[in-house]
Amino acid sequence: MDCTKCGNPQVIAKREYSGQYLCKDCFIESIEKKVIKTVKKEKLLDKGDKVLVALSGGKDSVTVLEILNSFRKKNIIDLCAVTVDEGIDNYRQDGVDIAINHAKRLGIEHKVVCLKEEYGITLDEIMQKPNHKGSCSYCGVFRRTIINKAAREFGATKIATGHNLDDEVQAIMMNYLEGNIDNLTKLGAKSQSKAKEFTVKIKPLREIPEREIGLYVVAKDLDVHFASCPYAQQSFRGEVSEIVNQLSVDHPTIKYSTLRGYDKIKNILKDNIKKQYPEGRCVKCGEPSANELCKACTFLEELKD
């Protein structure tokens, strides 16, 4: 088959959900146009924004950095980045090195924050604890706290993460299956808290399938860390991902239909949920918290036992 858009016989991608066949140039252009369309539709960027990219060195965060840099080149926004080193042996350092190199390549402010230096413990050490709650629970809380702190330090007005279509659908399914309706209302292309210490978070890749992001970085010859987190398959997210991917074989549009359905009911859910916003501060670290201790410090206290 020739490229659906330009007729080039050198096709690199077939989109099961749309029936399109795309050559390299048309595929790259389609990804970038779709992300830019999401940015405009969801009003993710404002002129003068300083956007902090949560840069792991993986395919998703490198793609976010690469595409947002096109806005930077037009002097619409400024960019900076933070990389969190969770402390996972034989895995994390490669991503950290790649993140450092991309920041240098683009000439943007960048810092690396280690869990060990910040909290005195690595994720590997946490996972050796007999009564741990699972890697994603700790990693998510600690990473969010570190990234929010970095955003304040850099003076960033937005935080951009590499959440793709698969990530978003998994989160929708996970929170629904667990009955966590409060968390379900917090998903979406843009999220913000009434607590001014929490920087607005945006997801420019929200409508791009994970597989296409992998193909995009290969087509663009971008250096990325392709290895998966060794703890990922132990998580509930990993189980949900497997189920959704199996369903997608016979129902190729199911990820998009799940996302569209969620977007239609999100505001209804928000209107019927009384949210508790942090009004105080953690007595230990000073971060905003609805309780005496924030979630990160609560975890650290539990891990001492």
C-alpha cells in the first residue's frame, strides 16, 4: 500500500483505528500536528509560559520535549526540565544520561533529583520492605512532590508530562475499577489545584497511542531509553494495560472511545464530587497538605517501621 496522504510507496505505519498508511515524513507530520491540535484545543499553553518538562529520558518525555521545543523556537514559551532518579539499579542511569544530553542539546535549564538524596531511600530499597504498597504508589507520590518543587524553583508556570493515550486510558480504567471517583475527576489534558503551590500540569501527548510515540522517536532518530521499569509488570496498571491491549486487537478504536467517553462525563463527575483541597501545610516538609503529614511524609514514616 502507498502512503494515504502523499502516495509514497515507502510506508512505515498502518493505523488500524483509522485505516491510514503513512510514509515517514507524513507520519512525523501527523504526530506533531495532532499534538499541536491538542495544545490549541485544550488551551494547554499561554504565550510567555515557562514549561517544566518531566524528562525521564524515555520515549514519551523526549517526544514532549521535542515537540514543545517547536513552540520555544517561535518564542511562544520557554522550557526547562527535571529528571527524577528513583534509584533502580541496572535501569535508571541510562535514562538519566539521555535526559541530560537532550537538555544540553537544546540548551535548556535542567536538574536531576535523586530519591536517595531527597528522601534518604531508593525505590529498590523500598521494594525490599516486607509490607510495601507497590512500586507505583511510592514512585508516583515522590515524583509528583519532587517535580512540583522543581517547578517552583525554576519559576515554571506549567508542568508537561509524557502521558500518552494508553496511559490515560489505563488511568481511567484503574480509577473506575477501584471506585476512586475523586481521582477519576483529576484526569484530563490539564489539571490544576486551588493550592497555588501546585503548578498546572498538562499532557500534550494525551491523544497519541504509545506505539506511535515509539515509532515517532525512531523515525526522528531521537536517542531515548526504551527499557521498561522492572517493577511495571508487578503493578495493577500493568494488568489493566494488558486487558486493554487485548481488547484493542479486535476493537482498534476502543482506546479513543474510552477517552472520548470519559471526556464527556468528566464535568458531571466533578460537579457531584466534593473535593478536599489542601488548606494547611505538612508539619514535616512544609508542602501543602490536607492532613498533618503530606502523602510523601506519611509514606516515609511508614517505611521506617
